Amino acid sequence: MPHPYLQIMRNHPRRVTVAYIAVFLLVFLICWTIIPFRADVNTGTSPISVYIDQDDTQDSVRIKAGNPKRWTWLDWYYDAKPRTGHYQIKPGESMFDVYRKFRNGIQTPVRVTVPQVRTLDQLASRLARQLMLDSTSIATVLHDTAYCAQLGYTWQTLPALFIPNTYEMWWNTSMDKFMQRMQRENKAFWTEARIKRAEGLGMTPIEVVTLASIVSEETAYVPEMPKVAGMYLRRLQIGMPLQADPTVKFAVGDFSLRRIYFKHLEVESPYNTYKNKGLPPGPICIPPVKAIDAVLANEQHGYLYMCAKEDFSGSHNFARTYSEHLANARRYVRALNRRGIK
């Protein structure tokens, strides 16, 4: 007796043919649909970064990912509005893997560096290059008096909040979340030991950072920072004006000045420490951690004056008396004149 399957083939040849064709088409359709999904998107050896912002659409996301045509097959799987964020396409990942990341918002953190800059506007510009935020919105928050007050600062003292470092965070972090992160980092930085050192100087953390900002602008030579800090602390202790040239540059708003003239010293500004005793209203930059620690561990000595060395090495000549200081200043002025620096 013939096998039932053979019997069906003899009795219904057309049905069998149709069935074969249907199975073939089904297999072809499955392969045509699934194989492209499993194809590698990144055939290189390094991850590819894709940044999706609020203005992106499905089309622009496909273009950013570098495979616009082939990815149209996954539109059925993807939300109508792309999720913002920074995504990495790793070597060997398929389209399905990548789209799943996009749909579920599986981001890769970015490294955001808080830089040592002089103004809040400069900070806004630098942060905007690293986060989804734009510089205008960042600057608006940084200069918002009410917002700063909520954090315990004024916009003049706000630079003291930021500890220069590199932090991992989401690229689409909101400004409010960013500021909350900076508060946590500031609190972690100001350990009990650092706070006690500040109290020993009769200063608050904000005042320490303010003086550190002057120290860092005076010298980039780290081994000299404790000596510079000690000199300014001694001036504060005896009620002498700080007379710090960097504060004059800040008051004038020209950080490119190579020489400070009497006209600059007469500028009316609370930041002009030639005309005002004590510390300025706030930091004149976001100082490095080494400058802050230099203030906390300052060098105690008898120097009251400092002047840049005439060899332009970046270090300074220190003096105990004004006459010694004038001699150092004359040598430096002659060196400036020889180089034609005005």
C-alpha cells in the first residue's frame, strides 16, 4: 500500500505544488525580513556614538546611525518619537540590537569635564559642547539669582560650587539634574578634614575657593601655590589690600592684559582688590583642586610681596619689604620693555 503522502501527491498534484510554493515564499519572506535585522551595523573595531536630541526624527536617527535605507524595516518596532540620549553601537551589534537600545533608552554615559574657566558664560559654553543642553539655557540658570539662592550661593559665589574634574553622566541630563550632581560632588569634596582646615584659617569653603582662584590665576607653577597662598593670607591677616593683578583683569574684563597700568588700578569694581580690602565678592575663576589645597595647606613665611620673575619662567620673586619688591618689579618691567610687551 503506497504511503499516504505519496497518495496525496498523486491525487492532488496542484495542491502540493501550491503548498511547496507557499512554504518557499514563507521561508523566503522570513529570511528576507530577519536576516537584515541580524546583520552587523558596526563592522569596525571601535564603538560608534550616536547622539539623539529633541529635534531628531526616525529618518535623522537612521542617518546618524549610518544605515538609513536598510533600517526602514524596523519602523514598526520603533516609537514614533526617538528617545534622546547618547547611544553606542558596538562592533558586531545587529540592527535589531541597536533599535532595541534606541526604543528602550539604553544609553551609554558620557564623560563631562568641568573646566577651569574664568566666567560663568565660559562654563556654559564648555558644558554645551559636552551635554545636550545649549549654552544660552545653561547661562540663564547660572545667572539666575533666585536659583542660585536655592543652592546657597549668589551668582558671584556660584563658581565655588564647581569642582574641576571629569564626571560620568547621561548626555541628556537636565540642567537641574546637573546642578544637583555638582552639589553632591561639592559635598563629597569638602570632607571633614578640609572643612576643619578652612575653619582654622577663619574662612568658609567659598572664601577658600575665592582665594584659591586668585592663587591659580597668579601662578600655574603648582609647587609655588602654597607660598603665594601664604602671602595673600598674611595680607588679609594684617588688613592689607590683596592688590592682586588677576582681580583687576577680572574687573576690567580683559584677561589678555600682559601689563597692568595705573588706569586699570582705578577701575571701580568690587573685584578690584587695589581699591577694596579683603576678598572679592566671589571667585575670579573655577580654580583647580591643587590651588584649593594650597590655600588649606599654605606656606607660612614673612613675605608680603611677589613679582613675576624677569626670566618669564612663570615663577615669582618674593619680598618681605616694599623696597625689595620695587627692585624686583624694576627688573621685571625692564624685561617687558626689552620684549616690547605693552
